[in-house]
Amino acid sequence: AFAEGYDLNVYVTFIESLKNTGYTGDVVLSVSHIDGMKRDVQEYLKWYSSQDKDDSLRVVSYALEWECYKKSGVRILPTNNEGRGSTTNHGFSDCKIDGLYSDVGVRKKDNSNNNTHPSIRGKAAAVVAAMDPREARPVATARYELYWIWSRQYHPDDSSILIVDVRDTYFQSNPFDFRSSSSPALGTVHLPANQQQQSNNEEECRLDLFEENYEAVNIAKSQYNSRWIKVAYGQKALKEVSSKPVICSGSSMGSQRA
């Protein structure tokens, strides 16, 4: 989950409610850079990250340093309060992230290489952290790059993954006990060619998406979703799907392969 910039009570509600369901796997979070964490958050997450018991969940936290900007172009810093207490403006800012990828096998000292991270520039290293060459982009989109990287750390044959928002989530039962009674058979799903021969079990490529309350909101009623569709695909496309329900991008669950 993306969990940057929150007060301690948000983390406690999320983690403790999940723990109380009996869940004993990993909880992987993208959190604020240590210098920008709210009071007591670091100590709380560090305690859970040190737990190595079979009967307890374990928190894996990645403290990332985003380079973020407001739509006006103003840089958001932990010290200037432009991001409402969060460098990423709680996921709404356009951001870049350095050091996410690396050049493997680089051992040459090069003080002039502007594509390497300042912390290792000029040093002999087997792995060189790369500067982000792309334009700043919405964290709400960029976070899925993190999710993909994290998913690659788990075995494809026996791992289930839940992607969910932290700020407004409270667990009442183990989410991995969920099985939709109305879900269709997956045997006719068209899988990527590289997956077809790897999996003989339809559950290994299962992906569950979740619809928001249709009676409360549809695409036309949601200013965010309608604007995104209009900007990306135009007014005609928006009109065609305006009565459709919103599929929540913040919540999805499935196998590692999916």
C-alpha cells in the first residue's frame, strides 16, 4: 500500500485491525522519507519490521524520497507546507523518484555522470542507483510501479497479494479468506503467452476488482473519474461510460501472476 505522510493513528488502525483478523503475512508499505515522518511513526513501523514469528504479521516499509511539484510547478518540500503535510500531497502531486532503478555491474568511478544518484556519484560501486529520467507524474499512477516491483519479490505459485488504500481501510476479517460467490469461471480468460504454459490452475491468474457503491456514485457523478476519462479519451468516450459504476483503482486482489 501507498502510505506516505499519515499520522500514527492511521497506521495503527490499518495494521492492528489486520493483525486482529489472524493474518500472519507481510504488510508492505511505501512511507515517507524518515526526515518527513510524523511523530512516533518510525518507531512503530520499526518494531513491527523486527517481528520474525510465524504467528505474527511483519511490516516491510520502504522510506522513499519523492521529488514532487504542485500543478503550478512549485516544488513541495517537507519544510514549506505546500503538500498539506505530505511531500506527495497524499498522492495527488506530480512526482519523480530517484534510486528506484539501478545500473547493475557499474564499477567505474565517474564524477560527471549526472544520471547517477548523488549519494554514490564518484564512488566505485557494483550497483549504481539511477536518477529518474522521466517527467514528474501523478503518484496515484506511479505507485503501481512500486506495487509491480514488490510483487516480484514473492513466489508466483503460492502468493496472494492485496493492493489497498491505507487511510480509509479497517479490516473486519482476513481479506485472503474472501471468495466472491458470483465470480465467473476463469478458464476462458485470455492470458499473456508467457503465462499460458506456466499455469494450469485458473486461481493462479485470478484478479478481483471491486466496484464502488453504484447507488451513491457512478462515473458521471464523480468529478475525478469523469475528468480523467474526458482528458484521456474525450467527451464522446465519457458520455458512453458516464452511467457505469466506478471500479476502485485503490483496491484489487489476486495472485502474484495476475
